[in-house]
Amino acid sequence: METFKIFGKEHILIIIFYIFFIKFVTNIPNFSKKISKDFFGKIIGYTLITTKLLEYFYKYFYMKYPLKYLLPLHICNFTLFFVGIMLIKKSYRIFRFSYFWSVGAIAAILTPDLTESFPNLLNISFFFTHFLLIAGVIYSIKYYCFSPKFKDVITSFGLLNAIMIMIFPINFILDTNFMYLRERPLGEVFWFLGGWPVYIIWFDIITFILFILFYIPFKITKRDV
């Protein structure tokens, strides 16, 4: 089986497929008045969480991953659970920061830290959960009318950095690389950001800029009220 290649033919086809997948999922309640928007939102939430848990079970019991590598301490992983809970509880409080943190899922989709090619189960789970996370965020905006405020940009960024500070020593204790705080992701792909710890500062700056960009559409459409 071939190794997965970033922006190879497989990668591009997967992205195209899931763009249509997101459009389909987020429009399902429009297909019939019998489909409750709140109920279907819960389905997305439970599916998101269940799929990720099954992936963890597969890695632990079948692939014999050490338990320390299965802690949900990467931004995509803990955001995934937050988005799932947000949809189940219809929680605006969780949306306020999970919306901005979903930028991590977009980054992961574009530059996946993945070696397994389709139809490997890890490949399927990786893209399915990341795209469903994005679908869940879009769903909450479309049907729950959730919209972030500018203060949520600051709060989300501050909370994310607080989490980074807490995870930093955990990486050294467990010899892990959660949130890529010990080593750049994808080897030399991000060489232009410098070595440790300079690349962390650049990632932080880029993240803040992306949070601002994610907020702008709501400001333009006057939904920040």
C-alpha cells in the first residue's frame, strides 16, 4: 500500500469528496420537515464522538498503541469532543471557543500528519472526523444561529494558550508531542518557521491571525450583536 502524500491525487480527491459531504450533511434537515434540526444536530454530535472513540479502541486493542499516545491533547482531538458536546447540548457557551479552534481541523486536513493511505481505517477515520467536525460547526451556525463576538476571539486565543502551557510539561513527562510543542509537525514541511521554540511563536501568531479572519464574516454580516 502506498504512503499517503500531501496534495497527492488521493489527498485532493478526498478533499473534493468531503466538501460535497459537508454540503450534503448540513442540508439534510432541509430535505424534509419531519427531520428535527435539533435531533439531527445531536446525531452529528454523537457520531463525531463515537467515531473518535472507536478509533482509539482500534489503535489501543488492535494496533497496540501505548495509552499515552491516545490522550486527546491535540487541538483537533479535544475540539472534536467539544464540538460533539456542543451539538448534543446545543451549547452556545462551547461554540464560542470551539468555532475558532476548528481552524486546527482545517490545518490538519490541508497538512495531515498521516502515513496511511485509503482505505486504511486510520485514513478514513482521520478525514471523516475532521470534516464532520467542520460540518458540525457550520451546522450550529446555520440552524442554531450561533455567532461569535470579538471578545470570543480573545477568550478563545487566551484559553488555547493556557491549554498549551498545561500540555507543555506533559509532553516532556510522557515523551509525547501533543500540539507539536516539542517538534515541528511533518518533519521539514514547516522548516521556514524555524527551529524549536521559534516555530511555536510563529504558529501562535498565525493562529491569532486566523482567529481574526474567522471572526470577520460575522462582523461583515452584522451578526456580532
